[in-house]
Amino acid sequence: KKCYSFIGDWMFKFIKTIGESVGAKIRGGRKKKKRDCAENDDDEKQREKKRPKREDISPAVTPAAVQPPKSREKREGGDSSKKKKRSQYKLSRSPLANLRGRPAILCTCISSRSYKKALGEAWDLFDDAIDELYPRKEPKDLAAAAKLPQRFIAHDIDCDAVLYFTFNEHNIDVVRIVRHILLNYSQRSQLLARMIPLSTVCYASKDDVIDALGPLLIGLEGKSYAIDMKRRNNDIFPRDEAIQAIALCVPKRSYRVDLDKPDSTICVHIFKSLAGISVVPGFYDLFDLNLSKIKKNDGNPRSASSSS
């Protein structure tokens, strides 16, 4: 029993000694860590005192990161008027029902990827053509000139690769504008495929198309005609029935059908719930209103190239 009690006392003292030594090492490590952190804080404060203030830095030694960034105009090395001009190419998102009864021009793009650039291209072409064909007095005051209403509006009709422009002045002949652009500005076009004038716009039904076509038949020139009908985003419009009904409206004694080289063409374009109608003289000579084709012919009509 004495032996066992001696061994037990010895083991208790041994474990107690080891525990005290380990605890001392842990407490010493914590104190050392606190002391190191305090020394680091003191060093950082000393460096802050020695570091010069930002306003004291000389401009000659200012790093590039501190220098203010250059303006966009200086960075591009010139006037940014072109960039400002593109900001006016805005699309109106008015309901399709509000577009009825207004003359318009429908343009198709070469690719849907170039939609925004084609919008700017068509905008510039219309702006120049209207100013040349229908000039208006511009006020000398710049503030008054800025308040003048825009002569045409670009609309977003949610058709792939299709631009749609309406004109606010009813005296503007959209057929004349398109013809002027095709014969004079076709070399400036790079992203537009076709440009179709719509003298009147109505609801996409056969009866409404026949009613809207009546006043336009007065402008039917020559002795022959053809009907050009296209549908976009509309599969329910009765195309064949509408063509037969339009043909019945044209006096047979005065005009004959010629699908090869008609003197005038009745253009009917159906897109969604709207129908645009126009009568275009010289549709064949203008390469079916195709800008890229007339551009390849140096802006000359087809009759000029065939006669030469």
C-alpha cells in the first residue's frame, strides 16, 4: 500500500509539473504575439508620419495613376461631334395602331447584326434627301433651330432587320424621296438592302387594302402595271385573294399586266397587323428598289445600262 501511494504521489507531481510548463509556454507565446502587434502598429505610425501628403507632391513627379484621365475628345484626338450626332438616332416604340394613315418608308438591312449602324445610315440619307427636296427656312437663332420638330421618326416595329420611318409632314412624297436616294445617294449606302416607300398605311385586311388603294391609282403611270406583294411576320393575310382583288380595281381598258417590265408597280407590304401601299413608277428600272444592285450599276437605272 505504501508503494502504491508513493507511485500515485509521484505521478500526480509529474503531471502537474508538465501542465505548468506547457501553460507557461502558451502564456509566453500570447504575450510575444501582443508585443509584436504593438511594434508593427508603432512602425506603421512612424511610416505615416514620414510619408508626404498628397497635396505636397510636385506635379512633375505625380505618378500616372494620380493624374486625372484624359477626356474622350482629347483621347480620340479630335472633335467628338460625330459621336454626339449618333445620340439623335432614337427609336420610338409607339403602338402599331398609331402608325396607320401616316406615310412611311420601310428599309431592310443586309444583316440583323448591323441594325444600329444601318439606322444611322438611313437617318443621314433621309435627312439629306428631305433637306434637298423639301427645304425649309432655318432660323438664325441656334436655340430656335434646336426646337424645330423632327421631320421623320424611326420606329421599332420588332421585325428582324427591318427599319421603319414615318414622316410628320403630309406634303412629303415618300416615293420621290426613295427615288432620289436610289439615283443620287446609292453609293453612300453600305448596310441597307431595299428601301420601300409606303404612301399610305392601313390595317392588314383585304378590304382595308382595297379601300386605301383607290386614291393611289390616280398616280398609275404608263400603260402596264404589276403587283409586288410581300408579307413579314404575318401568315394569315390572304395574299392570292388580295392580288386578284387589286387587279380588279385597275381599269383593264387603260392598263395591261406586264410582269417583266411594267411602267408602274403597285407595292403592297404586309408586316404584322399593318399594310403599306404605294404606286412606284419605274420599279423595274430601279432594280426593284434594291440599293446594292443600283449601287453596282453606278447609281444608274437599269434602262440606261441596257440601252448602252
